Amino acid sequence: MEMKSFKITLCLTAALAAFCGVNTLTGSAYSGDIFADIETEYADGFYTVITDTEGETHSLSGVIDADSIEECASADKIASYELFQNGVSLMKTELNDIIPKGSVFLSSDDVPVQNGYYSTRFTVSAEDGTEAFITGLSPAYLDMVQRELTSAVLEGTVFEMEALGFIDTEKTNMPSDGDDELCWAASAANVLHYTGWGAKAGFSSTDDIFEDFIDHFTDFGSAQLYGLDWFFNGTYPAQSLDGWSVVKDYGSSGGYLTQYSSWDVMEIADIEYTHENMNTAITGLENGSGAGIALGWIDESGIRSGGHAITLWGYICDKDLTEQDSRYYKALIVSDSDSDMPSDTDRRTAPNKLHVLNMEPYTENGYDSWRFADYCDSAGVLESIYLLSPYNEEVSYETDPDATLDKFDNPDLHFWQVNVSNDAYDTELEAHNFAAGDTIYITPVIENLADLYWEGEISYNAEITDSSGVPVWNGSGTYSGAIAPFGNADASKTSKLSVEGLSPGEYTVTLSLNPEKTIQEAYYYNNTTEYELAVIEADTDMSQAVMSAEVGSFTNGEARAFITYEGLYELGLPEGTEYTLMQSYYKDGSWSAWEQSFTGEDEPVGAVSLMADSDVPPESCSVYARGERVRFRLRIRHDGSPVMNLYSNEVKLYYTAAEIILDDTCTTELTPLENGAKALAEGESIAFRVRNSSTYDGGAVQFEAAVYAERNGERIELYRMDGAPLEYGETSDVISFDSWDGELSGTYSIIALAEGDFGSSDLYLGTLYIEENISYEVTTAYDVTDPYDGDISLREAVDYLMSCGGSSAKITLADNIGILYVDSPITIDGPVFIDGAYSPSGADRIAAFVYGYEQNQLFKVTETGELSLISLCLHSGRSDDFGGAVENLGGTVYAEQCMFSYSESGLSGGAVYSDGGSMVLKNCSFRDNTSGYGGAVGITGDAKLDMLNCTFIGNSSNGGAVYNDSGDAAIIYSTFADNSASSSGGGAVTSLGDTDMIGCLAVKNGGVDLSGNINVYGSCITEADETAAVDNVTVNADSDEVFVSYPDGTAAWYYFNTVSNASYFTELSPIVLEGVYVKNDGGKVVYSTDGSEWTATNADSIFDDEEYLYDIHGDEHGRMFGSDSSVCNETRITGLGDGFISIYSPTDRGAALIEKSETVDGGLKDVHITETELSTGTNYIDTENIPDVYMLWNSLEGMEPLCKEYMP
């Protein structure tokens, strides 16, 4: 089947020649029309029908001017309006009432929107029968949709929308900006803003909400619903999950709307295995709820390799199909935080856009959903859609003064679901229709929505009322047991209610939890739920229907059951009836709960079990060696009819089997053992027996017994006993052992296994702890110190290396360990060398991240410590005092090819700090670190600092990027840009000690780049104050001469991560190649502009001559300023400002700038030409702001393009 692609993009520049001006029309079917102030625009054959809030209709000639509706006094009387052309409906628009009446919400252009956002529905293609629905439209954007739709109808063209401004917060395209994995938070921010809850909490924009999430969460994946729970109540279900985003300040952030229980206004539609659930999500969207999509990246084998979160705003459907048909939905209209990321830190500059994701049914690998075609290689599969109800004054909230509103110290118990069936052993059905005479069984399932483990007994009441509200039945029950945080109760521990004698009619079951408030809770208002059911006179006589079952022979513990029916097909059940075959086993004196039978021929595979309801009665299924007898139940359901049950005969099961029994002499709590141990502690043993558990006397069972140590899915054999026979009903002698031959390291589950022709049986015997092998390879990302877990953390590897490692030993990372979490400073008091390069999924090796959660210092080096780092990104470290990432207290620190970013300290050295000792930094980058003094680096106490090929970008403090209090610093071939000193000193370097700078680039660092006791040799700077000594070789330049810059003056920065270098770098002009050569002479650093005449400096040399020949990327260079020798040699238009355009040129040259606009059919509409002279670097040229296309030629005569066209 050919899939038709849809492109819903709004062309904002389309000609609107079909409109002949704006008219205020008073013509109407009613005299003195209340909508006389509504403006319309004339278009041939068009008219608008308004439905007012009383349900009356009013006709206006022309197309209503949506952009001006809210300015009209009668706007609050409009419920909806419909646009017609020659009697054919094109578009229907409703106003979603999503915020309190009387409140005013400002749209993006500050137009008051009195009742919320608009939603609209219109035909995409009459020929194909496709229709679109879009919500979240402000008046201006609704007007754009109307205009483009009208133009398409008049001109007979395809309706398209492009560049539609919308509610769409964006991530930034800046590396390590704290939002790379927070798509789920961006989606949550969008729906919070749209539904009015953000405004209720005091936030004015979706970007403000998103940035609040960024401030409080680590940069990892999560789920939108969990983020909303934190926003409302402060709790977060994923806080303890490995690999998930966590709240940095958990327990003291979020909770902006604690009077509302978050889960009371949220809902999720799980779609991945049931495509019909899409209709629940669409209904919520159409009723004003905000909607977020969760999708998974699924490969051809069904393996999920991550996911993504986006926001749903509409859909396209095929009206010729039913909503239950998976082909009904053709596309979803979404906004995506990853789609238009700005290249600077201001996400508010990003365009807000809608995107259409064409979709096709996806039923592979057990899924029953949709796959988004042409979206990330078609790997995106729709998994779920969450809904957030719109805020209004009628939304229920907590008013009970006894409610604590605290989900940390008190449980929040409520009903998760209510299981209702006409069979006492059915524990999962939620039926609503029953036959007269049925006994109805009610079992509520209780959930704990608090971050608190709860255990105890809680009661519930149930009352059933008829359609007149008259009580006809009441009862009560209890739950006794524990419920984990954010977990569900064990339904088997909830007393079941049975209801008999209800006459035909409709009923409401009202359930009340903790009615006497014997348990103090965070909320009480959400402790009540209602369930609707109906009792119907049965119109189907099941008495003549019979189901019979036979079970075949067992092989490996499994057999096939064959089901036959008599009289069932004669009942004439309607098409669409669902048949569910279920089974129950009798063992140890009781029957088990009904479980759905597996009716397929092959074993279930993929993501789900293949046991869906059938539209025909199943005739076979698998049964298992689980009891003495089995029985079957056919559950029959169709719309509007009672649940019907057909039961089989009980079938005795004949199979041979053996089962493992724990022996009394088995030590269940084993003593932890030392590394290398191959025997249990004295007096301990592992002991069990094997019993012939066959259901009939089929002779002796031959079995083999084995015991395994199991860890992370891997089994190591500890013990084996070859074939032994067991007679019917017989139990073996004790099988025991206390030693083994295999090498063990870590924590293992001990599993005993009995195998034979009957199949297999296993039993968990206990847990074995053996100290892990000493290793310098890090195998876990998490900061754990557990000698028995078998995983090596960075902290453990450091301890092992300092205590056992030789001079050549180093710490390495296992493949796919790309991030290392640090919960507290790792102390270095001996020699430690860490190589942070790793291979993600077999790809080229890159630098791993060491992450401090913006709360923890990463490394503390003592006076005896020697820390060497290579290929690491040290990120988000924090110290109240010194060195957010590394604090050196008189030891030695060496870092090469490392990146230090987003770290912070209170006093000095936002990234690294050295009080005495020495610090060597080679080919390192420092980005956006902050401190009191020395945003990136701080030294004092006679510390020695040597730097080569380092880059400093965006670091800030009172004393610049580098602050030398009383040390000795030599800075060679290093770049400083966009750093700042907030009070005094140089934005790049401030020095009270001795500092030498050779061949450096220091521009655009606030008012002054360099300040203090600094000797500047052969460098390029913008400005140094009078306290610095600058030689006559040093040149002055501003940032536009040096960098490829955007219109706001921001340099174009990029992120670079390979095994040879992890760094930030800029796009540079050829001016950086006019620098100096550097080498050593007599133990000092010397420099030259021509390579023949050399000038001595005061700097001692610790680098060799060959090291000076290569830049931060490892590229060989000649003369150079700064850390990077790569330059941009192509002319480029970098952006459009307010009345000007920015152009980068690698040379001084003449050029001609052509601005032009075009008509809809591509004809020339307007043109403006500016002839100008471009200087090397970034230039700013005034423009006429003609909005379509900008071209840059060498001249009007030559007309050779200097770069590609720029279209804003």
C-alpha cells in the first residue's frame, strides 16, 4: 500500500491577493446582530457561520478576521465558528476554555486571549478524505491558517503551512548546556504553559519553565509524567533509577502546586501494544488537555535503543475509515525541542515551529502502534501519549486541613484501578456490563503516590447507588500489606467484595479509601473514585453451550491443550465479539487465579507476549507442569452486552517432573568471602534435595543436578551431580557442597537446577558475596564503593591503583562507559593516571565525562598526590571554596586533551585550583566555569602553572578566567574569548603573582583582557591595562577581526570530542596565522616572528620543542596566535540582525549584497543592492530588511557568488 505523505507547513509570505480588504459587516440573519463588531475579509463565495454560547447561529459574509476577534466586545459570546465556501464547510474553529474565566492570557504578540487558545479542524484534501485538527493556536496564527486555506481554495493550489510560530521551547545547540537529554522536560514545559498550570505556578513562558527544569535536573532522560509530578508536588519517581535524570536538590525544589495531587490531573494512554488507545489521547487533546508523546527508537530486530519526547498539537486523519482502524491516523502535528536549536545560549531566539510526522501502522516485533516515516531513519515508534488536564477554577484540590500536602513524610494512597468481574478468580478484568443473577466481584487496587515506603492496614468502603442516586448496597474491605513508593498494592492482599441480587438497571459504585482518616495522608480529596456498571437481562442462553478440553503429552514441562465447543457457534454472537481463553491450575489444595492462555504455535517473542484477545474461539493453547489439574474459561465480551463465561471440564495433568527443595542444613545467609576464595566459610554449606513431583506413577525420573553462581545473566557452574533416578513420590538424599573450582568476583545468586527428560526445575538458594578482583578498568558509571558487587567504579579503581598499582599502571574505561558520576570528591594521595577515552557502541574512541551533578567537587589532590588526566571531560563540579572540578593542595596535577566545563567554586578556581604544588594543562578547554576569583583557574601559595594550547571561553569571576594570586604561571599558545571579570581585573587573566603569556590570543574579554603582573610576549589582544607589560610584537585586534561571528557579536563556537582532543573551538580568521614561533633556549621559552631572530622571555620551559609545533587539535602549524591554527577560508553570511546583516570574509575585498523578495509564483517582487568593501573577519552591513533572499556577489559586473544564498 502506498503511503501518502502530508506536508502541513504555513507559507507566511504567500500572496493574499484574493482578499480585497477588511470590512466590518453588519449583514446577518438577525437584525441588530450582536456580532456586528466582528471584522471579516471578503473572498468570493465565502461566508462564516458563528455559533454563540447559547447555541444560536449567525451568518456573516466573507472570512472572519481571526487575528482581531479578541479585540471585539462580542468575542466572549462566540463558542465556535465555521468557514464555508459555496456551501461546503472548510474549517471549524473552537476556543478551548483552558484557563479560568475572567483571566487574561497574553499571546506571543501580547494580544489578550480571553479564554485560552484556539483549535481548528479543516479539510486537507477532499479527494483523499483527509482532515486536520490543530490546537494551541493564538489568534494571529489561527488567522494565518485561515488565510492560507482560503488562498488555496481560491487558487486551486495545495494547502501548505510552514514556519508556524507556536508553543515550542527549544534546547540550545551549545555543548554541555545542561539540556541535551531533557526533551522530556521541554515537552512537559510546553504542556504546562499551554494548559495554564505554568501561569498558575507563576511562570510567564514555556522557556522559563524549561529553564527551571534545567536548573534542577541532571542532563539525562526521563518521562514527562515524572517531571510533572515534581513540578506539582516535588516528588519524582525516577530519583533512584540508574541512568535517569535526577533532581539535584531533591526535597527542596519543585512542588509549585502542592494543593493539587499531580496524578489527579494527569493521564497516560499506552499505545505501543494497543493502537486503539490513541483515541483516548486524541479525545483529551480535543478537549483542551496538553499532550506529550513518548516514542522509542526501535531497530529492525525490535531492540529499543533509547527514545525521545515531543509535544502533540494535532493530527491528520482519513475520514473514510473508522477510528479503530490503524490506518485512520495519517500523521501527527508536533513540536520538537530538537528541531530548531539556537547556536547560542538564548533559547528564546529559536523559531517555534510545528512539524508533521507522517505515520504508518507498525505491527512488527509484537507492537501494535505506528512508526514515523522519514523521522530519524524511521526508527521512531509511538509508545505512549500523556495528557495534562487544563487548569480552571473548577479543578478539584485539597481543602482538608488534616492533609499534610507532604508526599515525602506521608503516604498518598488512592485507587489505581478497580477490578470488576463475575468470576471470583478473575483478578484483572474491568467489566461494566453484567447479566441479571451474576455475582459481581469488586477488587480495588491501591496505589501509593508518595516517595515513602508504607506498610499497614487500610480500609475502604463501597456504596452502590441506582440511577436515581438511591443506595442499594454497601460494604467494606481492607488491604493489609506494604506498598513501595510510587508502587501498587498486591491485589491478592485486598479483600474482595461480592455483590448479589442487583436488579436490571444502571449503577454507580462509589469507593472511599481510608474513610475514617486513621492513616495520615498527604491528600484525602483523591481517596474517592466511582465506577459505572449496568445489570442487563441476558439475551443469550449459555446453558446449551459446552467447552471441553483435552491435554496431550508433556515434553520438557509443556503440553498442548485442545479445546472443542458445542452449541457455542449456534448462539449467533455478533461480529466483533472478543474471546479470551484463560487457564487455572489446582495445586496444594487450591486453584490459582485465572491467567490468559498462550494460544500461538510458537513461544512469545519480542517486546510483548503474543496473547491478545481473539475474534474466534481459540481451539488450542499451551499448558505447563504447574499443578495436578487444569481448567479453562472462555471469557466472551462484545459491546453493550454482559460478560459471559464458558467453563471447561477439569483435566488431570499427567507429567513427570522433579522439583528442588531447600534442605534444612543449607546455609541461607552466607558469610562474605575474600577475593579469590573458592570455598564457603567454615561450617557453611549449600544443601538441597530433589523430589519426584510427577502427577502419576510413570516410573523413576532420571535427573541431573547442577548449581550455578549467576550474575548479570552469566552463569558459572559451581557443582554438578550426574544422572540419578528418583521413584514416584521419592525425595533424594541431601545434595550438598562447600567449595568450587571457578573464579568468582562480586555478588552472585546461587541457583540449583534439576534437568531431565521431564524438563527442568530451578530454585534460588541464597546469595554469595566474594570480594571483587582488583582491577583498574572502570566498569560502572556510578559512584559506588562495594567490594562485593563485581563492578569497578572510578573511585574504587583510584583506590586500587594507589594501593596496588605500579608506576606504569593506569585507569581505563570499559567500552560504553561514557559518563562517570561523582557523589563526593575523590581524594588523590598517591600517583593516579586516568585515561578517559572509551568506545561508544564500537565507534571511534572519544573522551568520557566525569559529572558532579553541579553539587560535588570531582577530585581533591593532597600534598602527596599525583593526578594525571587524559581525554576526559570534567563537567558540573562544584565546591563552596576552591576548585569545582579539581583542588590541588600542594600535589601535582597534569591534564592533557581534557575539557573543563560548567564547574563552579565559591572562592577561587571554578574548574581547577592549586594551592602550592604544580599544575600542567596541555591542549585543554575551559568553558563556562565560574568562581569568586579565577572563573576557570586559580593558583596561590607559590603554585607553578604551565599551560600550552589551552582555550578559555565564557568563564567568569571577579578576576577573569585565570587568577594568579601568588604563584608562577607560564601561558603559551592559548586562547581567551568571551571571558569576564565582574568587578575588576582582566577578563582573561588577572595576576598578582608572576605570569608570562607567549603567542596567546586574548580578545573580547569584557573591558580589559589582561590586568596585573603579566608579561605579554608576541600575542594578539584587544586591551591590557597599565599594570601589564606588553611587548612591541603584540598586536591589537577586536573580536570581529578574529572570529566568525553572529549578528549579536557572539563568536561561532563548536564542540570537538575525539580520543586525541576534547575541546571547544572557534572559527577563526587568518589573522591567527600572523603570530609567532615558540621554542626553548637555555631552559627558557623564546619566540620569533620570522623563525630567525628570537626573543627571550622569563618563562621556564617544561614543554619540549616538538610540543610547540602542534596546536590543540594536534595539527602542525607555523606562526600562530592562540591554541588553534585552523581558519575559515570561505565567505559566509552568518545571520540577520535588526537592520543589518553579518558577513564573514577571509580577506579584504569588494562585494555586492543583493536583497530580493519574490512573488508566490517565483517572480521578482522587490530588490535592493548594496556595494560594499569587506574587511577580513566579520562585517556588519546595513540592509533594507527585504525578507526573502540575500545573495553576496563579488561585484555587479562579475556576478560570481561568494557564498550560498541566505534565506532567513
